[in-house]
Amino acid sequence: MSVAHLSTAYLAPVPYYSKLAGFDEIRIETAENYPRQTLRNRCLIAAANGTQALTVPVEKPKTPKCPTRDIRISAHGNWRHLHWNALVSAYGMSPFFEYYADDFRPFYEREYRYLIEYNDALQRMICGLLDIHPVIAHTAKYEPQVSNDYRAITDPCTPLPAAAPYYQVFRDRHGFLPNLSIVDLLFNMGPESILFLT
């Protein structure tokens, strides 16, 4: 059985879901010291003016080193409403937004306490929409070296593999924008999305 290691991610990029589709078992890293400014709590979407980042606000840990599993979502601000409006604005005219809107909307109405819990719930729902079914487990302790290590895929400095181009709503304005959130692929390509993950 093939096993890959990934970090948690908020609406992860397309290459992340390629790993979920390509391995039998996925181990999500939860024991690492939480690194800031990564895709663990943010995603990139294609908006009318180009790439837009959406960030889930998190509470500042009480200690400098805090495991990812203990990171809490901040209750301050109206980020869920802002994220949902950004998705509607960016993808409301895409071919499959209405088809999937009812699957995503509850995640912007309900409060989640921990980032890992929120990301896991979104990931399970998206895997179901893509019809991929990896066995997913959380790590109990951090190991610096593991096989099939893709934990850095959520770090902005890590170059991602070139994704196969697909239809995007604003492609005529910006050209093809690669490695955006999986929602970009889903809302634009619908059930054909799985074909771009192999």
C-alpha cells in the first residue's frame, strides 16, 4: 500500500489533491510546530483582478512552539462571511458553482474551534465530490524524514509541479493561473475535475 505524508491545508491547491488521489493512504502531519504564512490556513482563488488569497484567522499560540493540531481558529472578525462572498464573487458565473454551492455553504455558516478540524471536514467533503477515497490518518509525533514527503506542498516557497491547464472563468483576462485551490478546479470543471488529478 502506497503512503504519502501531507500537511493540513485550507482548500488545498490542485497538486495536493493529486496526492490524495494518487496514494492509498495519507498521513496528515499534526504534530509539527505550526508554521505561519502557509496554505495550512489560507488558499488562493482566481478572482476578477487576478489571484486572491483567503486566510482563516488563527489565535496566536501561547508558546512559540505549538503543534498544528492545537491551533485554534480566531473568533474575531467576520472571515466566514468574507470568504463565502469572495467565492460567490469569483465563481458565481462558473459552470459548476451552483452545482456545488450547497456543499460548501455550511462550512461558512458553522463555527469550528480548531483549524485541523475545519480543514479535515472540508477535505472529506471535497474528496467525496471528487470521488476519491484515500485512507487518511493523523500523525501522532513529528518525524523529520518520512517516505513520500509532500508536507512542504503547502509552503509558498515550495515550487509545485506544473498542472494541466483547464477552463477558468477569468482566463481571457489573466491567462491560466496554475496551482490554485481545488475549488477553482471543481467550480470550473465539475465532475471532470478528477481527470486533472492523475
